[in-house]
Amino acid sequence: MVPFSLCPSHPSSSLKLYLSQFTPTPLSDLSGRKRRATSCRFVVLSTHSNPKILKSNRRSRYGQPLSPYDDQEDDVEAYHFADVSDDDWLLNDDFAEVSVFDVNGKKSKPHKGFANGHLNGENAKSVAEKNFIGNYDHGSKKARQASLDVARNGKRATRKNMEDRFPRLSEEIDMDVKWLPLIDYLSTFGFKESHFIQMYERHMPSLQINVCSAQERLEYLLSVGVKQRDIRRMVLRQPQILEYTVENNLKSHVAFLMNLGIPSSRIGQIIAATPSLFSYSVENSLKPTVRYLVEEVGIKEKDVGKVVQLSPQILVQRIDISWNSRCSFLSNEIGAPRESIVKMVKKHPQFLHYSIDDGLLPRINFLRSIGMCNSDILKLLTSLTQVLSLSLEENLKPKYMYLVNELNNEVHSLTKYPMYLSLSLDQRIRPRHRFLVSLKKAPKGPFPLSSFVPTDESFCQQWGTSVDKYLAFRQRLLLKEFAEKYERKG
């Protein structure tokens, strides 16, 4: 599938300079690659939050159905498998070199899989039978039969060992003994049998990768800042990452991120958040997305790196569709000018992933329901776009009720202090209010929302009390509220 191109127009001169530093990544020639037949078919169910944008007919280059989602928010285009080693899973570097055999007075060449004249049960391969037949004296049927018996017994011993170690895996999938070295290696990252089954169902060829190749790729990811604890989650979400070569894929994508101005200390976090990044062509997909952000959306080049750090998924979604639909919606719904929407993208680009019908509209309607007009809503969203990500029932509504019932404030105060809606009701708002009430320092009229914004140290200094005294009060309040909730549930 050809990667989409979002913007045919030419980039600015400075953008051309950094976008010209990469060459296109060619697809590997897969014509000679052997495919493993399987008698089972699996249906992969996606948990994508918007099933309408999924393409159920997406296939990997092996013909396997793909689950086209990176997480619940991004609209991932079809995968582009660039420069995947064609013969990774055919390599047998886990075999041991052996000495020369003397059969009927003739010297035979060394064979892999044997050591000191005995078959290595852990690494036995069915191809050993074929290799030995050709090297024995055709006149000796007894010698040929003996070699076959040894190979078959070794293969049975290996499969028995595999079934003992991974009973569920052996029972649920058509597992090959050649996969054992890779499975053993991935187990060091915390992979369990259920995880390997997920990998098999999502992208079976990922289990056929040569263990040395997989190790090289994962070690490179660790070297650029990916945390050990994130490897398992990344591979489960994007098993194809085991196939991407270091030189022709991984390094070019890391260089692309760094050329956006993203510091090296943040590269690993971005990769961990969006491992599907590597399945997109730098030239044909990622660079056009950046050009679109600069030329069509209006993000300044110096701010692109900041936007990507806030929402790495922005690189792997159909940014043209996301931007146009949400820009049109906000313009029609609350009269938002283009420059205000650009500010929203810079502050909280995640909102480009949010559903209009299930995300943006319900929150705008809630703000209307509490008495805010369109201009107030626009001002609030431009200042604190994160409001669009907050839960109505668990966050926005309780905070509003506390604002009017306990703090004696009116809704228009939110336009002056929108930060109030981003603060924790349990950890910040209620403890500080109740603390001042206990000290009899709370004002009689509307409680000043400005008291919730500073740090604990600044808050206590402002009201003439100690941090230790406040923290002790907050801890007692939290324990009391927890006990009350526990009793109600009981």
C-alpha cells in the first residue's frame, strides 16, 4: 500500500533544508521469502475508539490481517514495511559447529545441529535428515537409516521439551521449535505465554525473526532511550518492530525526530508512546505530515518538535482530515477563529484525536449548560484546551458543583481562572479550602480561586501557616474521605 501524501505544495526554504537530509526507504524484495502455512485462522478485534475509520481489509505483506491501531486515539494508515530482512527467520545461527564424521571410511563435511557426534536436542532441525542422506555412502542403507533415526529422535525430544516448557503456547498455536531462541530472549523482557499468543494472532511472522536480529534491534531502541519496561508493551502493540532493520529503518526514523528539534532525552519516550512510527515512510508519510502542520495548520517550524512531544500520535494520523474536521466544527459551533484553534493545537494537540460527537461536543454543551456563552467557552478552551480531555462525570461536574456550592463562586470566574478545572478536587481544591476554613481564615464571600494555583509552599506563605501543618491536615482529610467512601460501598 502506498503511503499517503498530504501536501503537494513545496515547503519553506528552512523546512526543505532538514527534510532533504533523508533518502526514501525502499521496500525489501519479498519474492523469494518462504511463508509458513497454518491451518488456523484468527480474527483480530480492534479496540479502536472510532471503528468507522478502520479498514478491515488491511493485510501485512505476508497476507495476515493487521490490527490497524497504535492506541485508542490515533487513526493509523496502512503499514509500510520498509527494509525488513528477508531471510531473518531462515537463519539458523543457533546451531553448533561440529567435527568431521567418518562414515564407512569416508570423510563427511561438518553439519550444524550436531556436537561430538550427537544431535543437539535443543537445536535439532528437520533439514538435518536431508543433509545427512546426501553425505552418506548410498550403498549403506543401514548407515542412512541410523542417521535418520538419530535426527528424528532429536526432533521429538526438542518438541517434547518445548511442550513441557510452554504447554499453553504449544496447545493453542502451531508453534515451531525454531521459534524457541526468540521466545527465550523475549521472555527476559517479561513476556508470558499469553503475550506470545497475542503476537501470533496479530502478526505471526514476528515470531519467525532470527533471535540475533531481534536482539540487535531491541538493543538499539534501548540505546536511544527506550526503557526496558516499555519493550514488552511496544512489541505487543507493534510486533513488526522486530522486523525493522537498524540501519535502514530505525536510525532514519530517530534522525527524523531529532531533526524536528526533539531532544535526545525525549526520543525514547516518543518511540515508546508510538511504536507504529517505524511502519511509516519518512519521505512519503512523516515529512508530508510535518509540512502540513507548518504550511496548512500554521504551526511554526520551531514549535513542531514541541507539538510532537506533547502528542507523538499526531505523526501517524490523517492530520488533514483531523485538522479540517475539528477546525470546521469549532468555527461553526463556538465561532472560533483560525488563530485560536492553532493555539489550541500548540497547547494540547491531543484534541485532534478526540471524537467530535463523543468528545468535543458533550463538553462544549456542558459548559453551555452551566451558563457560559460561546465567547466564554472560546476563551476557556484557548487558555486551557485540556478541558476537552476531562471526564464529565468524574471531573468537570464535581468541580463545578464545588465551585458554586462550597466556594460560593459564579461560573464567570472560570474565564479568569480556567486553571481551576485542571486541578485535582481531592488533592488540591478541597484540602486547601477546608484547611483555611479550619483556621477560620477563609473569606466570607466567594473563595479566591487564585489560592488554588500556587505551590503548597507559596500557598502556606500567603496565608501565614506552615507547610507541615497543611500537609498533615490534608492527609487526615484524605483518609477520612477514603473511609467514608469505603463505608458507602460496603
